[in-house]
Amino acid sequence: MYELQPHSVYCPYCGENLDVLIDNSEDEQDYIEDCQVCCRPIRFLVQIDNDGDAMVIVQDENDV
């Protein structure tokens, strides 16, 4: 059964701590979500391990 996992991340622009929900139904994810504070686009890179736990990396939208 898949569910949303809460995670805390820091915005790469303003540095604010953000609480986000990660969908663990897909093993690898790459998407953009706006910061809840400064409204700038944050790139989320998510990998789900075999136990269903998420590793979340956030980047500036322009990071390669």
C-alpha cells in the first residue's frame, strides 16, 4: 500500500524549512514544486528504497 510520506527539506533559494509530502508509489521521481515561502521553483529528485523510504534531494531549478 502506497501513502504520502512527510519530509522536511530546505529551500535552495531562501533557506526556509519546508514540510512536504512525498508520494512513494514511484521508485524514481523528478519534478518541480514551488517554495511555499518565496514561490521559486524547486527541483525535487526522489528515490524510494526497497523498504518504501524516500531519499529526497532538492535543487535550484537551474542546477544540472
